[in-house]
Amino acid sequence: MKFDVLIVGAGPAGLHAALVATQSGARVGLVDDNARMGGQIWRQGPRHRAGGRARTVLDGLDAQVHHGNLQVLTGTRIVQALPGRQLLAEAAQGGSLLGYDKLIVASGARERFLPYPGWTLPGVTGAGGLQALIKGGMDVQGQRIVIAGSGPLLFAAAVTARAQGARVVAIVEQARAAAVRRFAMQLSSTPARLVQALRMRYDLRDTPYWLDANVTEACGEGQLTHARIRRGHEAIRVDCDRLACAYGLVPNTSLGAMLGCRIDDGVPGSEAPAIVVDTGQATSVEHVYAAGECTGVGGMELAAAEGSIAAYAALGQRERAQAQFAERERYRRFATRLHAAFALDPRLRELAAPHTTLCRCEDVAFGDVAQHRSWRDAKLHTRCGMGPCQGAICGTAASFCFGWTPGAPRPPLAPTRIGTLLEIDKAA
Ligand SMILES: Cc1cc2nc3c(=O)[nH]c(=O)nc-3n(C[C@H](O)[C@H](O)[C@H](O)COP(=O)(O)OP(=O)(O)OC[C@H]3O[C@@H](n4cnc5c(N)ncnc54)[C@H](O)[C@@H]3O)c2cc1C
């Protein structure tokens, strides 16, 4: 399969890029490893149908599929970048090679997990992870849930859980009250975000929102029964059936890094490396653009504007791209304020005990990793980061806890069938 414009990631960035690119008459491919388009915020599932802006965008793309301008490859994961502008993809039915003239990487973000005693107990997930499970059909009716960590995603996850009949016992936010208050006051410069925040706060008016607080331990024998929480100088025990805990988002740079794109420190204060792009969302690699949260976490509106700009730029329509710059700038400023308000408390580096698991794929303890000088050294001696997730979880945690820089990922990006790898022999 060969495309004029190939887009990896069908979240708001990739979907907006596809809308622009298909309208030019180009032959467009859109790949996503989820079963349906939507990405994270617009994730569709048995318990969640897309509405509002998401519905409009998805209907627009359905029309382009109908007209033959767009080929959507869902349930398809890009596992390797190959020379000659080709990507290796894997789907249930087998592997394939996807060729492109222009590539737009819109691979989004992942949740940041930090290790603390008990964080691998059944019943503990990320905040967005809980939301994704609920949208996918998991029943939480009547369950007591603590949602913890940092950032606005905690509220989004709480709203989703509550709408499905869960009792959200508390939202536990590590940021200080003054910082969060300042951030809330500045929301008037992004009215869409202000309305969303007010609506969520109203929906959750009966739910305690604890600031300057964090989970210190998830407890239970084989299954979560309660969480221990530090709130200011107080230690609190909260009984719960589920704990959803994550410390913000980090750009998913894996594919960009494998393509050789330059990666830098990302949005100031985010402690989260991101793919570097120029004003037209072009990366440092010719013919490769990047858009959305893989270039820095800033929310749906920013991702959508960047997706449109990347597609216009890839098609050489510079003026149309420029028309979106003001919107992008507005939401980049929002992103900077977001990261300043929810900057991680350095004390979170000390939550794990020496025996706490850091790499759950390879079962490596925090204390064993801590003895080493670098991520590479720790990997070679302990196998941390060498399991199925390839360090997506523990590598991010180690870079926060120890200040290490993980190296570029090695192919394949995810566990891949041998039959798929054999497709490489057919590459041009
Ligand atoms: C778990 C989670 C839940 C979130 N929920 C909310 C919410 O409720 N409200 C909110 O305001 N914000 C939410 N966010 C923030 C949200 O990510 C952004 O606001 C927005 O979705 C970013 O859009 P995007 O297009 O950049 O990336 P995404 O929406 O993340 O889309 C990227 C897509 O690329 C796919 N992908 C990545 N790598 C590959 C590959 N190698 N091969 C194939 N496909 C690939 C991913 O599976 C994903 O579908 C959430 C984030 C996460 C991580």
C-alpha cells in the first residue's frame, strides 16, 4: 500500500490532518492501533459514542472513505520504520508494508506512572486507563473509586466513572492549592476549557478534591482494599475497590525517535521529552511531520490545530496552514500554564521502597535499578525496560526518579509476530 499522505494516530491530531488531506484529493491512509478511530479523548466503545465535535469530524471522514479518498486501517500498529519511506504494520490478519510520500506522526501521549508500594496490585490502574476500560465496557456500577495523581485528566476520569454509576470517593491531586487556583483563574483566555472545567466541577461538586496530596501506598492481599494518602501533614486511610493513579501525560515519541526525528525537552516544566517541529509541524527528518501530543502535551484543541497545520504544510498549502497559527499559539500558552500549575513535586521521587516493583514486565525492583548510573547500565544489568512495553512505563518513571535519559527505542516498537517481521524482506 502506498499513500501520498500517511497518518499514524487517529486521535484529534490525526483526524484533523486526515480531514484536510483528503479534501485536497490526495490518496490518504490513516492508521491506528485501536479498534475504532478517536484516539484517547474521543475513544469510542460500547459505553461511549462520539458526540459533538468528535461526531462531526468522524462523519466527515466517513464521507471521505465512501468517496475512496481515505483508507482507514484501524486495529493496525506501526511496529517499525524502514528505509525508503516505508513503515512495517501489524494487524490481526498479518503484517504489511505501508509506503508514503509524506508521513504525519500523530501518536499522542501516554500516562506517566510513578512507582509506590502496591501500585501493581489488581484494582490499581491509571486515571486515563480506568476511563478507557470504562468506555470499553468495564462495569464499575456501585464501586468505590479513588482517582489520584495530577492534572485535569483526573476530573475527566472521575466524570466518566461517575456517569457509569461508580462512587468517586476522592480526587487526590499532588499540586498545591495556590498553583491550581492560579491556573483556574487563567482559564478565561481559553473559553472552551473554562466551560469544560466548570461543567466537570459542577458534576463533581459532592466529590472531595484534595490538593497537595498523594497516594503513598495501595494496600490489599492480592486485590486492592484501601489506599493510604498523604494530605498536607495528615496520613489518611481510604477504603476503595479501585484506585486510578497517574501523574499527567508524556508525549509518545517512540515512532518519531525510531524515524530519527530530533527529540527535545518538550513543553517547559513538563519533564517530558517531545518530537521537535518547526512552524509547519515538520520534523528534523525530510517528508516527516508530527502533530498533537507527541510534540508536547496540550489538550485536544492544540492537537486539532496542529493536525490541520501539518496536513496543509505537507500539501504545500502554506497560507492555509498560517491561518491556524493563532489558534495553535493560544493553546500552546495554555499548555505552558498547565505544566507550570501541575509541575510534579520532587518528593514523589521518594515514594517507592527498595523492594517496590519498578519494571513490571521483567519484575525488577526499584532498589535494584537505583544502584546503576544510567538507564542503559540498569537495562544491561537488570533487564528493566526490556519486556513487552519496552520501557514505556518504567523508562518514563526512571527518567523522573533518577533524571536518566532513555535511549531511542529499538525495533520492533511492540511485540511483533515473526511473520510480520518477514515482510521486511519485501521492502523496496
Ligand atoms: C489514557 C488517556 C485518556 C485521556 N482522556 C482525556 C479526556 O478524557 N479528556 C481530555 O481532555 N483529554 C484526555 N486525554 C488527553 C488527550 O490525549 C488529548 O487531549 C488528545 O486526545 C490528544 O490528541 P492526539 O491526537 O495528539 O493523541 P491521541 O488522542 O492520544 O491519539 C493518538 C493515537 O495514536 C495511536 N498510536 C500511537 N502509536 C501508534 C502506533 N505505533 N501505531 C498505530 N497507532 C498508534 C494511539 O493508540 C492513539 O489512538 C487523555 C490522554 C490519555 C493518555
